[in-house]
Amino acid sequence: MPADFLHLPRIILWAWQVPENMEFIDPRQVAVAYLDQTVMVRDSVATEPRFQPLRLPPATQVIAVVRVEMPSRSGLPSDTNREALVQALLQSARHPGVAALQVDFDVTRSQRPFYRATLQELRRRMPPGMPLSITALASWCAHDRWIAGLPVSEAVPMLFRMGRDGAYFTRRGPAESLREPLCSGSLGVSLDEPWPAHVQGKRLYVFEKHSWTPEAVAHTLERASQ
């Protein structure tokens, strides 16, 4: 597991844009990565805050997640747009009680230099010692390892909703298919899909398309222990 995240539980539940009452969870067993805001980068930068309720036990460790969306056919973003995006990300990182920041941005090939520059500036200005996580397409961790050298604590390969590539990564397992070191410590999985073999020792970010229930959390813990 990434050393920066050793203070967090191994199981992290994603709380997306749905109402969540998770007061039943045991903070010793799970942490929560909650969608804090969505940032749209177009001709200008607009933000949409989380508008669904989120209730957690007081001791829960939380990761603020920011979803970034930019049209694939948009022109090259300006320095002004990059600064506005960095400011939005810093706003989420600076919320009281946030243990880490995660950026969810499915960039196209032409957008990669913009993303790299954004992460470099973000890392420079984030609270000292705060872990920085990004989500990653599985291909970024396998044969298209352009994320090497990014200033992040981890890249979480998203091993669900992969279409035709799903069978390849599930069959071969993360140790064999995910060769990028940034992707070696964590996996992103979904409760409604098969998980790859050999998840022991990996930090697991778990997606649930509905609101979390005690039964869903119990099922997650059971699968994570196998």
C-alpha cells in the first residue's frame, strides 16, 4: 500500500452523488471517499458542489473527491483555466477534517500535458503532507503508462465498467497486468461486478451504484477478506 495512506483503513467506500446515511459504518474498518464537487473545464471553469446529504460517524476518515470533466474536442485550456481548476481542487483539499484529496479526471491524450501541469501546481500548493490520489484508466497502469512520474501518492486503476478490456485485467490479476508502480498499491472495484484475483494487501476503493446499506458494507468486507 502507498506509505502516505497507511494511516487510513484498507477499505475505502466511494460515496458518489446519491443520498448517503452511513452512520452505521465502523470507522476502524472503512474510510469514505466522498464526491465533494464536480468541475467543468470548457471555455471557462464552472463548479458544481455536492448537493446530496452525507452522514457519517464522527471518527470517520474522509477523502475529498473532485470529478473533473472536459470535452474531448475542446481546445487547449488556457493558463487561466488551469489556475481556476487548481483553486477549485485546493478548496476541497482544505476542508476541515479531510485526510486526502482524490482527483477523478479521464483525460484524453491531448489533455495529458494540461493534467500533468495541473497536478504539479496542485501538489506544490496543497497542505504539506496531505496525500494526493488520482483515479486511472486500467490501460494507464498497463501498456499506456504515461502517468509515470506524476507528483501523486497513488493512482487507483478503475477495474470496472471496462467493456471488452475487463476480462483481460480480471483474468490476469493486478500483479501481472498493472505494471506502473503508482498503481501497485490500490484498486478501484465495484460491488456489482467481479473483482480481480489476489486483492489481499491492496487498498480497495469500492463503488456502489446505490446508497450504501449495512448489508452492502458487510458484503464488501467479506469479499475483501477472500
